[in-house]
Amino acid sequence: MSLYQRQQPLPPAAKPYPLSPRASFNAQTQRTIPSFFLSRSGLVSILALLLLLGVFLPLSRPMAALFSSSSSVDARRASASRWKDYTLARAAAFAARNSTVIVCAVSQPYLPFLNNWLISVARQKRQQQVIVIAEDYATLYEVNRRWPGHAVLVPPAPDSQTAHKFGSQGFFNFTSRRPRHLLHILELGYSVMYNDVDMVWLADPFRYLEGNHDVYFTDDMAAVKPLNHSHVLPPPGKKGRTYICSCMIFLRPTEGAKKVMNSWIDELQNQPWSKKTKSNDQPAFNWALNKTAGEVDLYLLPQAAFPSGGLYFKNASWVKETQGMHAIIHNNYITGFDKKIKRFKEYGLWLADDHTDESPLGQT
């Protein structure tokens, strides 16, 4: 046919766009369905269908929920298994900034204190450097669920399901693991700051780490020192040793710092807990400092920035005189979980109730 050939007209009976088979079927259906629904058999069929849906749909929902719950449990188990094999080396590599980490050790009953401490650390923009050494699997899984990668458990895990009282064997077992954790981190090549979680940061403590000393520590005495006091290890007290706090320590990865940690471990082995002595890790730390003082570069941090609880909470005039100088407040010189929280609240240092949005963990 030529492109310009005239098209022949269609026969009168023909239609230019006849119905497709599907359209034809739909048209016929539209005519037949209404009459079917109006018949008795149609109504019976509809009622039967509604009855079946009413019975089986509610049953299908619990089944779906069951499978969904099962999948969720499996996912949690897989995640828990992953953290069980997580190592201190991997945690340090993850958290370190400028080859430095901040470490605390926590059991499940002290998660509220961990949250409180973390809020204060986060206010100084240091939270990403934190490694939480979990002393039970519940803590390991819970912290990593809320804040992945920041908790690690170093086996074997002691029995830490209850808040151990100061001086108890459980408290000794808990704290005596500390120098081994710190030594391991030093051997990995990192500087490390250790804090107990019954502390609150009011300022960044790192600005007080002057020089390049091996070990930095705080005095645990309540007696007031001059603002320009010496930074050398204080003289021994009545028991023949110093009263340095083992709850706030900074260590550089030097041979001197490692020597102190090894000596601390030895002292703990030589002075095990007994019902008579009811010892803790702090006397052993002081003996280690005293015995290595001539070989290691030690530095006593300023009292105004790092006061003991016996000074800060019991000497209001000193607190007023040194206002604005405080870096870390330690809630010691008091025992008991509830008593510590009560005192923090009285001094406006309990942040975990009203400022959980500032914590990496959120509400605990």
C-alpha cells in the first residue's frame, strides 16, 4: 500500500475498537454477579465466608507474633554470642582516641552509677574513649545492646549479681582484677585512665595530666593540703604506707607504669582476703607505689581538682574556697548503694534521673 493511498471506509456493522476478550468477560460478569448475590445460595456462601474469616484471622495473628518473637530471640542470641567473644584488645582499638582509653569496671547492680558517671563524662566530650569492663555477662550484653562496642568481659567472670559491700570477699574479688586489666591495656600500647563509677566529672581531668610521668594518682586523705602542694608521693602514714586512692589512676604505657601494675598484682597475691583482714585492693596499690617509688616517675594530682569524698562532702568551707577548681568528685567515705545515691542527690550530682538523654546508654 502506498503511504498516500486513500484508506477504505469500514463496513457499517464494524466497530473500530472491538472489546478485548478480558473486557468482554468483565462486562458479562458485571451483569451476572449482582443476581448471584441476591439469590439464597449466594447469601449463604457470603455468610459462610465471613464465618471462616472470623475464626481463622484471629488465630493467624498470634501465630505470626510467635514467629516474629522467635526471630527476635534468635537475633538477640546471635548478638550476645558476638559480644561473648569480644576481646579487650578489640575494645581498646575501637575506643581509643590519641592512643588513650578511659576504663571503668561495672557489675549489673551498678548500672545506674555507670549511667550517672557516663553523663558527666559525655559533658566533657570524652565518652567515645570509654571501655566498660563488664564483670558479668548481663552487664556485657546490656551495655553493648545500648552502646555497641564499648563493653567487654575478661573471663572468668566473678559472681557479681549483687552489689558487694566494701570489705567483703566479693568486693575484693571484684577489685583485685583491676591491675590485670590495666596492665593488659598498657601492654597493648595505650595510655589509660581508670575511674570508679561512683565518681562525677565536673571538668576534663586530662588537662591536669602535666608532664610525661608514668603514673598519676590522687590522695585519699581528708586533711586539707595547700593549693600549691607537692606532687611527689606523700610520706607513709601510721600503717607504714601511703593513703593513695586506687579509684582514679592515669597510666602511660611505660616500663615504669607496668612495673607498678605487676607489683600491685604481686601484693594482692601476698595479701589475700580473709575474714580477719577484710582487705581490698587499695592497700596493695599503696605498697606497690611505696616499693617502686625510687624506680618509677610518680605524680600526685592536685587535691583541689581531685578531692576525696571525706573532704568534698564534709568540709563545706573548703569546697567554697576552691569553687571552680574541682574536676572529679569521688563519692567515697561512705558505704552502701542507696546511701551513695542519696548523697549524690543532696549535692546535685545525681544526673541519671533527669539527664538520661545525655548518656550513651539512655534510661537504665
